Amino acid sequence: MDSSNVELITRAVLKALASEDNIKSKMTVPVGVSARHIHLTQEHVETLFGPGYHLTKKKDLMGGQFAANEQCTIVGLKLRAIENVRILGPVRKASQVEISATDARTLGVNAPLRESGDTAGSAPISLVGPKGVLYLNEGCIVAARHIHMTPQEANNAGLKDGDYVSVKMGNERGAVLDKVKIRVDPSFSLEMHIDTDEANACQVKQGDSAEIVG
């Protein structure tokens, strides 16, 4: 291959990469601030709220989930507690408690940073409901930040499920957050999920916009 062909190919590749970066840098994403919450199995719902009890819907969420009317108290190893923690439905195959790093310190639990559902070897936690008490040997995590997208939105952005991006958010106290995982599913709506610690650090609130920068 002669030098002129090499130069043409190099320019084409650089142009394609620049185009992809430009698409990503201009993509804005609404921010969703995820407060501490709980996912339960049906068995554990009944442990906390009584035999035969079923969660009742307060508000629909993306992906077929909903915020339930039901709440309970979570208790750490040092008997420190946080009351009125919202339960999300529908019921799952395994129970899970998602908190912030600040909550973990308050409760005195060593909750690892994990994706939702990855609870193996995570922190133990106790839950107190109106009809009973539940102790989980594992299941308490700090949820890793992520962005939900539909397949079409991901395709338009040149992204795929499992990719990681950097995201810029906030104004006077804004920051760039790295290692934000892309999660793609037809049932999702475009939204970046961060916890209350991250939202407070960047001074952003529910419904603000963030920008994918790399």
C-alpha cells in the first residue's frame, strides 16, 4: 500500500472517531436522584407486613417497577437505624437494600459499591416492619451510578449495554463523574441514576440535565 492510500485511510478513521466523540459530547441526559430504598421477596414482604400481604403501588417507575406505599426501618450492626425507607416493587427473587455511602457510615455497615442485583458477599442489614423483623446475612449495597437507555438511544449515541462513559453535571460545584455504566433495555427511559451523596456533591436535583463528555 502506497503512502497516499495510508494517508486517506488514516484521515477516514480519524474523522469517524471525531464524529463519534462529537455525538457523545453533545448528548444530554436527565438526572434521576435515587434515594435509599429496598427490594424484597414476597416471603420477606410477608415477614415484615404479615401473612398474605402484597405491596401496594404509590407511583410507577421505569422498567415496570413502582414505588410502594410501604416503608420500613433499616438497622445497622451498631443498632443505628434509618426510618421510613421506601420499598420498591414488584417483588424480586432476592431482597436488597440500596443506600448511600453516608447512610452506610450512619448505620455502621460496610456496604460495598455494587450494581443492583450484585449482592453476593455484601453487607448484612436488619429490617423492621409493622408485623415483624428481618435479618439479611447479605444484601446491603451502595448502588453504582449508571445511565438507562433504550436500544435506539444507545445506537444513536454510539453506545452499547455495558459501556462506561464520563458525565459532566452541575454548575458552580459541578464535576465530571467517571465510570458511569450504560444499561440498555427496551423498557427503560433515558435517565442517569445517581445517589443522594453524588447529587449533593454536584448540587444537582431530580430532573436536571447532565452531559456525556467521553
